Amino acid sequence: MNVHEFQAKQLFAQFGVPVLRGKEVKTPKAASQWAAKLNTPVYVVKAQIHAGGRGKAGGVKLVKEQSQVPEIAKELLGKVLVTHQTGPKGRKVRRLLVEEGANIAKELYLSLLVDRDTGWVVFIASTEGGMEIEEVAAKTPEKIIKEAIDPAVGYQGYNGRNIAFALGLQQIEPAVINPFVQMLGNLYRLFMEKNCALVEINPLVITKEKTLIALDGKVSFDDNGLFKHADVQKMRDLHEEEPLEIEAGKNNLNYVKLDGNIGCMVNGAGLAMATMDVIKLAGSEPANFLDVGGGATKETVAAGFRILLKDKNVKGIFINIFGGIVRCERIAHGVIEAAKEVKLKVPLVVRLQGTNAEEGRKLLVESGLKLDVADDLWEAAQKIVGMTGKAA
Ligand code: ADP
Ligand code: MG
């Protein structure tokens, strides 16, 4: 789960990581009232969407006059912001962060994530802050500094000093070295205590007053740890999530929307991956990943069906079920009921294998529904691709 910048900054403040005075607002009036309280030489109005690249897309505005704050707020609220991270559809701005301006002397990059190879939490830092870190890594990999934290001992001061000296802080601004080392310890605590998957500060700035400030903030949480953190759960913003993924979550289905046009419903993540592969091999693209689970029931199949059909890109559906724990005739009943309920208008191919597959296939064939039944995976994939057309 991701949260907004203003929420990331609330967590930073809670863990002793320095941020600017700022507040989330949803109306020009609230922006105006807060600006009056803020009373600062420079006001920064920032669109709150779950995507970076806002600065370049016009989603971060600096103004000197307090009276301009509500005008800027009016302009940004309701606007659809297209950044390099939102995709062409963009994201509607519903909230803003109004904060004071910083006197930036230097912008750094800092993040914390889990290194998949070692399973250790690692700090990534660079003197090239404010830029896209992927680009820095591709063009100038020597400018990316990594420091892994041994989980047995946790963060130690020397970890922070290693990063500080590798960045050259002794040349850039020696006064920030100690606060930097302390700040990294606080970020590590945040990461561990809140079960984060990513904490990113880009840019982390050194100000002309020789202080450190987290000017931007991105925090992602490990969904499997969310149940432990009611405070974090409250930060969820459903407007920023894929509606079909939300609905799938409510039905305990593992669903990820993709860009192709063949909707797949499969039981078991491994088989779901294999199904996506075989669709590609047959010349088309899957519209989603959907795992209805090893113990799929009639109800879960029906819910999966409804979700697939709500995706406008879906031109055909491929159901691939292996009856292990689940019995195929139950799945067949689920498919038949759901197909009648949603008035299926796209081709459907069902491949059943395993326990009671024969009985399941018979039920489907005799249901009178317009569908194709198969028992072989490759044959089934070719059938559905044949009916929906190959991907461009
Ligand atoms: P994004 O990463 O989405 O573009 P950022 O929060 O990183 O958004 O802001 C983009 C740029 O805007 C920063 O790199 C910084 O130069 C400037 N900026 C952002 N917030 C402030 C602030 N409070 N004071 C001064 N400059 C700011
Ligand atoms: Mg940024």
C-alpha cells in the first residue's frame, strides 16, 4: 500500500525525521486559512497524488504572496495531472499539501528498501537528488551508494558515516554529517516498526542554513504487515487505487490488472503465471493476473467473473482450473451461474483438469451457454487467441 507525500511526512515527523511545516488541504478556502497561519516568505503548493514527477508536470508551485495560495489551490484541485509515472490517463488532484519554502543549497537522494538477493534492508543514496534515480543508475552507476544493514545488529552509526563520507558530505557541508547519521537511524526505525517496503526521500535537501530536510516523501508498506498498523490503514486512499483491484481484494482474490485483452481466471499463482505465458506464446496478451486460490468455490469464481467483465479491454475469457482441493463440477456450477447472471457477451474458453473434470466439462457443455470446453492447456490457449485475435 502507498500513501501520499503529506502522510509520509507525518510519519517522518513522528520518527524524528525533519520536515517543513505543512498541512493537507482539500479546498482553496482551507489553503488560504492555512497560508495565513503559516505566514512565511515562500509558500509551496503541492498536488498530492500517488505518483512522482509532479514538479516537471506543473504539480508543485512556489509563490511569494500569501494571496496567491488559494488561486493556485483552485487551479490545481480537480486538475488531471499527467506525469511520467501516472501513464497517459493521469491522476485527478483531490488534495494538496501547502508548506513553507526551503532555501535549497543541495539536493540529495535517499531511500531504504529490501534487497531481494540478500533479504537485508539496504540504504541507497546519491548526490544526484531531485532527478530520476533510475536514470542516474543507468548513466552514472558510480554515483549510486549502497549500504546494507545486518538484521542481526540493526542500524549502527558507522553505517550512516559510511554513506555520509561516500556522498562526500565532508566537502559538501560537514555540519550536516551528525544530523544525517541520526536521521538515517530514525528512518531505519520507521522502516522496521511500520513494516515498510520502501521509504524514499527525493530530494533530501541541505539548506542554506546548513540543516537537513526531507523535502519529498514516498512510503510503501508491505500489505502482509498492514494488519498490525491501524494508523497506517487509515491513510489508505482508495481514489489512488485500481477500482477492480479494490473489488478483488474485498473478495480475497489476487488480481492484478494488465494491458492485454484476454481475461484469465486461474486457481493457484503458479498456474496463473503459466497461463499468462501460454497466452503470450499463442500470440496474445493477458488482461490480468487472477488467482482465485487453491480452494476456489462457486462464489469466488462468480466474483472473479464479474471483475473480469468490468474491464473494458477484455475481449475474451480463459478459465483454467486444476481440480486438486477444489472439485471441477463445483467450478462448472460457478461458471454457469455467473455467466448467466452477467450476460456474457465475449467468447469464453474453459479448461478443466483434475478431480471430476469429466463431470465439470459435461455440465458446461449441457448448460446451453456459448462457451468452448477444453482439457488441454495449449489447445485451450490457441482457441481463445483464435477467437479474440492476436495482439498487435
Ligand atoms: P516530485 O518528485 O513529484 O516532482 P518533489 O516534492 O520532489 O515532487 O518536488 C519537486 C521539486 O520541487 C523539488 O526537487 C524541489 O526542487 C522543489 N520543491 C518541492 N518542495 C519544495 C519546498 N517546500 N521548498 C522549495 N522547493 C521545493
Ligand atoms: Mg520528488
